[in-house]
Amino acid sequence: MSKFGILVAVAFALGSVGNPPALAQSQAAQSAARDGQKDFDWEIGTWTTSVKVRRNALSGTAPEWAQYDGTSVVKPLLGGRANFVELSVSGPRGKIEGGSLRLYNPKARQWSLNYASVGGGVLTAPVFGGFDGNGRGAFYGQDSIDGRTILVRFIVTVVSPKEARFEQAYSMDGGQSWEDNWIAVDTRR
């Protein structure tokens, strides 16, 4: 198991990523019992996207948010075992364009979400996880900001067949506290 895998396993076991140990064990047992390959099928298509991005993440100062609006287009790949999200939003602070390659691992029964900004040209560190069967997906990973190692949590909530919410948060204390830095609300076109 990789260092990241050990970190996430320990964090879940201790409940330090925002889940009590019983809930973490229940989610692990549930994901082991179900095949989540179709968990993102509801999202295939074109969406109107409204995104709030925290410009000063983990700075210790009052949140400074930037607002962007545009589209998100989700396309299936490889017979549904993967998909690609193409994001294009703009606002007073500029434009964000990028893509997220989501890959399903049938042995682990979990997804990896891999994002790349057109401006940066590289993939960010992936987050790993899956859905609970009730329209909520939880994905966790490790990244670094300004040389500091952080945890990343990405939550997907299917509000209805026509609306979804995406929230990304960072933690510098092993998951004891989280700071939102990306909130998107998508509405089906």
C-alpha cells in the first residue's frame, strides 16, 4: 500500500476525515458490496455551472471568493468505466478551463478523479472514493500547497436529476478541520 493509502486508511480508522469510525466502516463495507461503475452516469450531458473559488485558501485570513459561470460537459469513455468533464467558466477574475478524467477501478470499487487546468497543463494529485448509494460521493486525496502537505476532500451531492453540488475542501491538520475552497452548483441544460 502506498504512503497515501496508509494515510487515508489511518485517517478513516481514526475518524479524522470527518467521519466517525462506525460510519467509515459502514461506508467501506457498503462500497465493497456494490459495484459503483455507473455512479457518474447521472451526470452525462451538458450543465450550466456556477462556481465559487476561494482565492486565499489556507491563508488564515477572511475568505476571499471569486465567482465564475459557464458550462460543464460530461462525456462517457471506455464503455462507462471512465468519463471526462470539460469545464469552461468565466467571471470578473478571469477564466477557468480544464478537464477532469474520472477512472473507475473495479477491483478497488472506487473512482479516481484527476483534474488538469488548461493554464497549468498538468494533472493535480487525484482524489479517490465513491458514492454511498444515496447520491453522495466522497473522495479524498493528498496534495501540497506552497510546500505544505494537505488533505483534499471532494464531496459530490446529487440534489436532483437536474441539479448537483460539488464541494472541495482542504485540511492542514489531518482532517480534523476543513476549509472549503471550491463550491460549484450545476444545473442540467
